[in-house]
Amino acid sequence: VDDAAKDAAAAAKQKAQKQDLIYERQMHVANRAAKAAADRAEVLEARREAEELAQAEADAAQRKVAGIKSRAAAHQDFLRGQMTTKERGQVTDDTGMSEAELRLNARLLNQAVHIVGKPTQYSIKF
């Protein structure tokens, strides 16, 4: 009876050890899965932060380029305005005369041409 009790106790002990090993293995696998999930979440968070930073930098660069373009366009408009002022000065023979003064000047010049004949120079430039 002693041998049977020892065998039964040994079998029970062995079964308990096996159950303990199975439980520990399950806990180990669960811990590894949880750690892997945490690592994946950490990687995804780092990737998201990097993408946000890259997007913010791209937006800042885009705003900078838009500002440069708008300043360049304003400068071009300013230059066009200066060119038209310069051209306007050339049209009025650099004297700054108004339209009425130009018409009067042309009429006087025509009268002078009829009196004098063909002049060699029509206007004086300074």
C-alpha cells in the first residue's frame, strides 16, 4: 500500500508540476504578447509623431514659399508700376505736361511750323 501511495503521490506531484509548467508557459507567452503589443504601440506612436513633425515642417516650408512668392509678385507689380510711370514720362517728353498742355503745345507747334517752315527740331530735351 505504501508503494501505491508513493506512486500516487509522485503522480500527483508530477501532474501538479506539469500544470505549474503549463501555467508558467502560458503566462510567459501572454507577457511576451503584451510586451510585443506595447512595443508596436510605441513604434506607431513614434511614427505618428514623426509624421506630424514632417507635416508641420512641410506646412511651414509651404507657407514660407507662399510668402516669398507673394513678396515677389508684389515686387513685380511695383516694378510694373514704375515702368508705366517711366513710360508715361517718355510719352510726355519728360516735361510732365497734362493732356490739355500737350494739345496746346501741339497746336502751337503746328502754327510755328506754318510760320517758319519745316523745323529741324520739334522739342527741346533737357
